Amino acid sequence: MVDIKTYQKTLNVWGEQAQYDQMIEECAELITALKHYQRGRIGKEALISELADVTLMVGQLTWMFGETEVEQAVEEKLQKLHQLLEKDQRS
């Protein structure tokens, strides 16, 4: 997908704070796109485009904060999800 050199160049050109701001903007655009998609105002392609923007920013911030730490947090979240799913199936 995106290589580390691209992430580093992005950070060098625009800086850390700009990357945080960009993530906020991309998430807001995805939220809006999801609402528009639900209402039939945009198509799947537009939604996927916004999702791609957020995915790129997730990659950037994951690299910035540390892939190992993020992967560990994701694993912990997945374990909680599995526990919830097991509990729900027993009900």
C-alpha cells in the first residue's frame, strides 16, 4: 500500500499537527458521506473514496504513534469483541 518513505515525507512537509488536523477532516468527511449514502444522495464509489482517505490517514497516524502499540490495542479490542459475541450467543 503506502510505503514508510511517503509517511515520512508527508510528516516532513506538513508536520505533525497538520496530520492530526487532516485526520479529523477526513473522518468528518467520511461521517458525512455515510449519512449521504444512507439517504441515497451519493453512490458507493463516493463513499469508498472517503473511506480510502481515512484508511490512508489511519496508516499515517499508526506509523506516527507506533505500529506495535496500535496493533496491540487492536488485538485487545478484538478480544473484547469476541467476548461480547460469545456472551451474546449464550443469551
